[in-house]
Amino acid sequence: MYISFPYADIDGIEIPDELLGGVYGPEGFQSDTVADNTHDTHDKHDRHDTNDTSAEAARIAAGLAHPIGAPRLSEAARGASSVLILCDDITRQTPADRILPFILQELREAGIAEAAISILIAGGTHRAMTQSELQHKLGPDILAQIKVAQHAEDPALMDLGYTELGTPLHLNRAVVEAEFVVGLGQIVPHRVAGFSGGAKIVQPGICGPETTGATHWLSARYDASEILGCVENPVRSELEQVAEQAGLSYLVNVVLDGSATVTQLFAGDFRAAFRAGAAAARTLYRARIPRRSPIVIVESYPADIELWQAAKGIYAGDLVVSDGGTLILVSPCPEGVSVAHGSEILKHGYAPYDTVAGAVAAGGIRDLTVAAHLVHCGRLLSRNVDVLLVCPGITAEQTEALGYHWAGSVSAAFSGACARAGGCGDAVVLRHGGDLLPIVG
């Protein structure tokens, strides 16, 4: 079988059928992710099928018309003096440009003046979006119509104390001061929080680094199998306490197919609507895989802008690769390791929990968000898994600094994996690894 990858600058590979254990993508849209996997890394939103516009609009309208655990938005927001919409950034596929007009119509029906509505891009620790990215994400009409700010550019924080577990509550002042707060985002499996969406639009979306560090470091104590795809987990509980303190009033979350088209919209109470959406996302994004494999090739699409995002492919592969096996990550990473955290990541490299925890205790690593990332990507090393990066945006020197190995092509990486394993049989390919939820066994 010829395996192609969704990036113009990364060649595919021919794998004999007898050596291939399987090609797996999300069950809900496997035909898209396996058979039609030739999209380019920068056309995330452009893949939306314009022929499905009216059907998608109907699904968006239906979700808003049937909220979960709360009144309709047009009723819930009535009488509010100010409304703040938290929106995820360009690293997420949420088609805000197609959803926001419906949200704004609901707010108009609630009697909210346009001047009282604003949008805050809740990008957490990510870099700020460029003007062209904002236009692509929100649409030029929304950008011209509504006041838009970015947490990355204006992280004016308020200190609200601590959660019961001791997480510091440092929140963007705009969220605390808004009378009614709407969270807009996407639900997919997520290594830190179980799933994206829900309270995650607040933490890490609009929080300070100490708050984000605390919740991410909490996630580092757990294996991927204990968090990824699990709705109820200690990190989610903490995120929801932060969101409650922030005053998250209403949730609008979507589940998307392989063309970034809305399959369902879940609106209402931020806890109840999220859980309904997570159940749908689990069904859509799961992939049942019979057993672990000694060689796993995973593409990171749609999380491919930098390794900080592309690591989601590593997390999926972690659940599938055998101890002592080889994981090959295929991702362009045009912005390198990480715009915001790259120097710290390269300084320390990936390592198991005990190693990183020791460095944290000794004061060598102060950014706990980075520390958690080092652990999540370093767990494979503690299992003697060889990780090979086929990432044109990351150099061989940088790859070695991470503790991984560099390969110039997927074919070269596969040959190296075969040599290490003493054979090439039962190799597995994972599609859409940035959102995939492997269920093994």
C-alpha cells in the first residue's frame, strides 16, 4: 500500500501489504482520513465543503435551539450589560466565522447591543494570532463589526486566590469583569484534560502562567491512558473549578468531521453541554486497534503548526506503540519546536516524570507548563521507545536535543525502525493523529 501524508513537502511511503498491520483513523470519518488524505497543512478551514453549508447551518441552529442544562442563549443572556465571547485560536479548527453569526443573532434577540459585545481570543500560552489569521478565524465581517482582543497581547490578570487543590486563580481581567461570558470552541480528545472544550476555554485559555502550569503539571502525574479520552479526571475537575470562579456563563462547543464541518453543536451549561459533546467526540474520533505494534507511523494533522501542537500525534502513538518499539511522527512543524516555549524545551529535552520532577524541585525548571510537556513527550523514552521525527521545520540538532532522532524522510525512518526491530512486520499507520483516540485491545 502507498501511504501518503497530508503535507506537500513530505513524501509518502510504499509499505508491502504483508508488513502492514493496519491503517487507522477516526471511525466517524475514516474514509476521509484514510482514503482522501492529501490536504495541505495550511488549508484547515478551506477543506469545508461549500455544498454542505446549508446542512451545517441547520445543525448549528439546531444545537443553539436545544441547549443542555440551561435556557436558550437568547434567554440566558437577556438583561446582561456586557457579553464577552471567548474564542479558541488558529491552532484549533473551530469554524468561528460560521458559528459567530448565529451566536450574535441570539444575543441580538436577547436585547444585547452590539457595542456591549466583545471577543477575546483565548489562546492560553500560544502566540498571538496575526491579522490575516484573525480574518481567517473570525471572518472579515465579524472582525470589522465586533471588538476583538487577544489574551496573548493583553493578559491583564486578576488574582482571585486559589482552588481547593491550591491552583492559583490568575484570570484575565476582561473575563472577570464581563457580566455574561460565552465559551466557543471544539471538542476533541486531549492529553492534558481528557478532551478539549468545556472549561478549557478558560483554563488555560485566559489564565496566567502559574494557573496553567499548575493544571498541566497535575496532568503529568498520570499516564496517557488515564487522561486521554477520559471525561472525568482530576485535571478536568480542576479546570471546571477555575471556570466557575471565572464566571463562565454559557458554552457553545462543536464536534467536527474530517473536513472541519460541524457535525453537532452543544450549547448550554458548561459542564452538561461539554459532557454531551465529549460523548459524541469519543464516538467520532475513536479508533479500535487490536494490539500494540513495534512500529507506529503517525501524522499529527490537524495539529501541525509546531511541535508543541504536533506532540498530540505523539500522545496518540504512545497508546499504540509497543515497549521497545519505534514511533515515527510525521509533521511539517513550520514554526519549529514552539514559538512560545521552544528555547526552554530544547534546553532541558524530553525526559520521564521523575527526572523532570527532580529538576522542578531543584528550581532548574520553573515553567510547569513546559515541565508537563517534557514529561508527556518523555514517557516514551522511559519505555525504551525510539522516537523519530520527520519534521522539515525541526533540525537534526534540535531533534537530538529533545532526546529524539531525526529522519529526512518517512522511508528512511521506516528503514531505521525495521533495522532496530529486526524486521518490519505489523507496522501501524495512524491518520489524523492530532485528534485521534486509539482504543487498543
